[in-house]
Amino acid sequence: MKYMAWGIAVCLLAGGAGAAAAAGASAAGVDGLISAAVAAAEGLAHKDVAEVQSDDAGVGVTDWTEGYVEVTAIGTANLALAQSKAHALSQAEETARALAYRKLAERIYGVTVNSTVTVAGAVAADDKLVAVTSGLIRDAHEVKVTHEILDDGSVLCAVTLAVPMKTARGLAGLAAQLNPATGAPLYAPAAALPAAGDYTGVVIDATGLSVNPALCPSLLTEDGRVVYGAGTLGASRVSTLGVATYAKTLEQAKEKGAGAKPLVIQALKAVGEYACDLVLPGPLVDALFALQTEKNVVDGGHVIILTRGVE
């Protein structure tokens, strides 16, 4: 798995004048780490389909192309209250790890599930999902832990946590349980389907549209019926492969699972409250349906959505 950028949160273990002194002592080191993290995040936004958010609390990245959510938190300690340098480093690490989990939770709760709801909204509507989401966050992969002692003697620790999207223990597994019905009817062909072409996958070209990536986007007919989505795949398929992958170029889409000869469909528009569902032109709906029902090449591993990205 590829991890490229950091989200930053900074906290001191002690309050009062001692904390202020520690903050002043380590400010240069913290500022340097934050600057590096912001630069990495901004670079990622232009390269991949990545959602980058920066505020006073830090920077976080949800990378829809590589398929992960990642944050890094920085902790420091009040040397006046530490029993030793090792104790100070341990305190800084404890702070950084707690902050990283908090920041990771914030990012995951903000992820869009489908056209009507985010993770936060789905969890709020079903108490049983609180434990599921908490477990996902608790089991996050610890990518890296680094310690630094600055020239002035102050200490820093950075903890990086990440959660993958397309595994049963990642966001795809969560999506399979969170995804509520949108109320849209499923598409059923009115006539005989055309012969399924010799395609290796499907690429939905939405590069000219304002599309928001989601865990469970749907592909719709012009009258709003679902041709492809979580409802046509089933929970077990969603939990292992997800619904779709996002890419920025056709070549990238082929590498991500569409294969050497994908069926390319130009989406007409993005719809839904969160603008993640895509409307397809009528003449190609049956071609997509035939691939889905006859050749089984249309699943979460072979449907790629081209988008200009979220920056």
C-alpha cells in the first residue's frame, strides 16, 4: 500500500507556563514538519484523486486513487515535568498517537458513503454501527512512528496511522454495513440485451463533471434507475472489492483494474446530494448491463471512474 502525505495535529501534555515554554522551544521543529506535510499533501492533490483538507487542527488526506485514509499527528512534552529524556519521548509519543486516532476518526466520519449519506450520518442513524466504526479506527495500520530531539533539547514524536479502502477490514467492509438504501429502483432491460462485448472492464469518464468520490457510487439511467452499484453487487462483493475505483487518466484506469480493453462510457452528469452518482447515456446502458450479467467483468475491481479529482 502506498502512503504519501501527512495530516498534522499538535498538542502539549502539560498546561500553563511550562507548556508554553515547551511550545516555544519546539516551534521551529513543529513548523518544519507541518510545512513538509502540507507540501506533500498539496503535491498529492495534483497527482491523484485525493481530498486534502487543511485547518488549524491539521492536514489530512483521503486518497481515492491509491485507496487509503491517512493522518499523522505530532506530540511534544514538557521537559520540566518529564523524569528523563526517554520519559519525555514516551509522553510525546502517547500524545501523538491519541491525536492521530482522533484525526483519523474525523476523516473517516467525513467520508461519503453514497449519494445521500456520509459515514457520520449513517452511524448517527444506527447505534449498532458505532462499534463497527470504532473498531475500524482502533485497528488502523500504524505506518510509522518517528522521534526527534531538537538542538534546543525539546522532543517531538510523529505517529502516522492509515486505513485502507478496499479490504474487508477497511472502508469497503465498513461501507457494506453502512450503505443504506437510496430508494432508487433497479434497472431492468425492456428488450433483449446486446451481445456482451469482449471487454476487460468498464471506465466511466466523468472528467468534465464535478464529481465527489464515494464508497458506494451508483451508475444510473437518465430516469434514475440503478444500473450498477452496491445494490447490484451485494454486501460480500462490496466488502472485499468496493464498488468502484477512481483514476485521473485512461492509462491509470487500465492499470487499476479496467484492463487492456475497457468499455469507455462518457457520463452525462453527476447527481445526488453529494454528487457522487453518475448518469449514463441510454444507448450504452444495456451494453454495461450485459457485461454485468453475462460476463461478470463488471464488479468493484473492474469499474473505474475517471475524474479530475477533489482538490
